[in-house]
Amino acid sequence: MRHGICLNPLVPLRAAATKKSEMTDQVLFGEDFEVLEVNNQWMYIKRGTDAYEGWFNSRHYLPCTEDRINQMADSPNYILHLPFNRLTVDNNPLTLPAGSILPFFSRENKSFKLDDLEYILQENLTEGENNKRELIEITARQFLNAPYLWGGKTIFGMDCSGFTQILYRIAGINIPRDSHQQVNHGTAVNFVEEAQTGDLAFFINDEGRITHTGIMLEEGRVIHASGKVRVDPIDRHGIYNRELKRYTHRLEMVKRMID
């Protein structure tokens, strides 16, 4: 099977091999994948970081061998933290979203090479990456008021689980793409009052299915993507929207993913 690395800032991942099909996710710069099927200009791929599958337009990737993908995984990589990140590639500007992966990255030169092209990061390197909870909260607040977009995971639009997945990636933790998958990881927190900043809260619909997730903050608050990225009060019943004056999401459980 073939492998590849995404070379565009983001590429839609679709449910079917057509540009009119539903966008189920976005593949960000530097994410690697395995090609499972080819249909003209479309490839059905499985992403390396979370095994998520979908149809990807073949115009936007660098073909790689499996050995090269393994080398990339073992190399020093850098995850971009800011909503917008400025780079240059052969002296031309390139802007990448948070969560993009810079493989073979040299912190000394703030650069890396792919396909004989040199990419240079123009932003300062983010320090203090060992405090994962603090990093998640600081980064999450940078996305406040970003609009909701099904399948999205950038400041131009993101859904609830895309938001949580990207923030955890920035903290160096890989979790699955969708909320009903994420809930199967971590350790349950017995009471919402015992939740810590960075824990994930999960919510159910009327059929009892996990359909929403958010990141716990201090003082009984949660940051989540619902209409937009917002901070709302949360208690044992769920999320309370002060504007609507009612509960909007019913809490099922809180999971701790950070040791």
C-alpha cells in the first residue's frame, strides 16, 4: 500500500469520492496516512495519528514509502500551537493552522525539509510544553468564538471533537477523532466537582448516545464548540447556557486523559 503526507494547510476528508460529498474531517499539513483505495483523483486513506478514514483529493500530498513514514515518526517533530502560524517555503509565504505537524524539525534552525523543499518557521517556538493542562487551557482560549463547522478543526470552523483532538495533540497526546471514540479512553472521574482543567466531559442525546464533548476548566466551567467555541457553566446535570436560560447538553461522564 502507498503512504503519503499532507502538504496543504488543510484538505477536506469526505464521505465519498466527490467534492460534493459531506466533509467528515480535515487533514492538516504534515499528517501522514496510508492509501487503501484509489478512484481517479480520489484516494481512500487511513490517517496515521488516529486511524480515521475517508476520501482525500490526491492533488494535495507527498507520496512516501512506509519506511519514510516510520522515519518521520521517529524524527523530532514540532506541533504548531498558534491558530495561525507563518512559515516560508523557498522564500514564499505559507500559513498553517494549529495542530499541523512539522516533521524532521530542527529547533536550532526552526526549519525542516520535505521533498527537497526547505520550510522555515517564522514564529517563536512555544516553551513550557511540559505542563499539559496549562497548555491545553491557554491554547483553548485562543479559539474562543471560532465558528462551529461539522468536520472542521481550525479557527475558521471546528466541531466539538475536532476542537478537543487538536488541543490534546498540541499537548502531545493523541486521542481519536470523534466524541463517541474519545469516551472509550482515559479514566472516569467520579464527580464533576472533582474534575481538573484539561479533563474531557462527554454528553449524551435523548437516545443515550455520546454526541458532544468539551474540556473542563476550573470553577465549574467547560469550553466547547457549540455554535461557536464558548465557555459555559457545567454541573452534574450538564451544560447550562445563560443566554438561553436552560441546559443544552446532558452530562454523561468526565474522563481524565492526562496523568
